Amino acid sequence: MELLGGTRHSSRMIANFAWLRPEPHGLHVVPADCWIDPSRPVARALVTHGHADHARGGHGQTIATPETLAIMELRYQTREGALPVHYGETLRLPGSVEATFVPAGHVLGSAQIVLEHAGERVVVTGDYKRMPDPTCPPFEVVPCDVFVTEATFGLPVFCHPPIEREIGKLLETRADHPERCVLVGAYALGKAQRLIAELRRAGYHDTIWLHGAMERMCRLYEEFGISLGDLRLVTEATKDALRGAIVVCPPSALNDRWSRRLPDPITAMASGWMRVRQRARQRNVELPLVISDHADWGELTRTIEEVDPVESWITHGREEALLRWCQLHQRRAQALALVGYEDEDD
Ligand SMILES: [Zn+2]
Ligand SMILES: [Zn+2]
């Protein structure tokens, strides 16, 4: 763990925050004996959102938004010990700790967790973004003492384009190839629904065809009031019906034999990593769509400025560059070595 000195808030020291301890498998809220996004089963877990690297099954009690709990129930087939907390609601935990869930703008149900204890406030972002997303409420800036921020795209090279531009590319490609179809790889939780909702917002109201693995999560979004328009399963279609269509599948299905049933598909993928040409090539992606549910470099640094914490704890990605940026801007920061976070959800 590397500590960098700063001068901006020299009157306060990080030692004050002994009540929140970064351990390799998660953040331990010591007085309440609970964990944030633990990567192994614990007695009491606070979960920021439903992606598999944050939300695991097997906890004694799981505290999360109703949407996140529903996603976890869908994925782990259990609702035992679930304690729902709505956005803005404050929960009193043992040891005089208060926890409030605040929108993170990442996926349906995603929350920042605001912890208060002994007059100090910590905000844990989980994953977040600042760009608008029709499937979840926007990120809220909460001033705090310690800001635990993700850094998935924590390099200056990452500057996500406006989603309208990427959706435009997708619609143009489809229109140019009426005999073929466009097959878009998108993560089953979040990316797929955002992509579909943005296509609708852009005026595309044809049937969107789904791989079977997408169906239940899309239905769950609709149950929470996110309308996605006419969705049908590819298995219900003839090859001819799919000409000129848009088909959405999990990234893992992009190159497998499943796609042989499609009429000469043009392979696309929606991910922040599509900014990196090599990643697109690895998956044989012809149409890379740079659509990310994480903050890019500009959003990460702007958010630290707006939240203006005494100290930032950087985790979950490319910590070094953001650490250096903090140093250059006289902001105290350290990188956390948490394990078990993957890029499931870019
Ligand atoms: Zn994540
Ligand atoms: Zn995530």
C-alpha cells in the first residue's frame, strides 16, 4: 500500500479511518463487523451492485438495493437473509455505523455506499459512471472524508465517446447490409439493456433479437420499469427473419457455433475496451462500439475534484496513473490491493 502525501487537507490524517480496513477480500467496516463487496462469503455484506465480481452468493445477510437483491436472486437462486435498502434510505448498523445507498449510475440498482461513523464519512463508489444511462438514476456527488473510487479505465487514453455516436454507427451498419444481420456482444447485466434502451431512444423500434442468456435479465429490467420494446429470442426466428436485424448476445457467444444460425452476421461488441484495437481483434470484432458503464479518465478525475475528499483510496483497475494524478494535484491518495475484481462489467 503506497501512501502519498498531500497538502490540501494537512490537518486531517488517514489514521482517523481505522474503522474501515481494506483487506484483500474486501473492505471491512470494523465496528459493524460487515464487509463491502466481499469476494468470499461473510456473515454480513453490503453490496454495491449485481455484477459477479461485487455480488457473491453465500453471505449470511446481504444488504443492497431492491434491484440488486433481485439480480442476485436471479443469479444465485436465493433470497435468504436479504435486506433491501432504497436509494437515500439510511440504515443503522451495529457499532454506531450508518449506511446510505446513493445512485452510482452504473447499472440497474447500482449504488455508492455512504458510511458514517464518529463524525466521519466514507463513500465507496463501487463501479460508477457519469454519462447518462436511461436504465438507472445518475451518479450523485457526496462530499466525504475518504473516497474509495474504482479505476477500471484509469488511464488518460480512455475517453469514452458519446453513446449516440456509437449507436449511430450500429444503425448505419445495419442499414448498409439488409441481407446480413448485426450481432452485438454485450454483457448480460447492464450493457445489453443500456444498448437496447439507447437504440429505442434513437428511434429504432424493430424487434431486437436476443440470445437465450439475455432473456431473464431483460425481463427483470422491465419488471423494474425499464421498457426495452419488442424483444424476441433468436430461437423463435427463421434465418430470413433475421436479415437486416440486430441480435444481442453475451460476448462469450460471439464466436461460437451458436452464431451459425444467423444470416452472415457482422460481429460487433459494446465495451469500453473496444477503445483498444487489440481487444477487438482478439474477439474478431468487425464493428467495435466503445460503450462503457465505467467512468473514463476525465470522469474519474473530475469526480475526485467534485467530491473533494481528504483522501482517495483507489481500487479495482489501473490505480497507478490516478494515484500519480492525485499527487500532482496535491491530493492525498493510496492504492488498495483488493483481490477478486474482474472486468465482467466493462
Ligand atoms: Zn466491477
Ligand atoms: Zn460493475
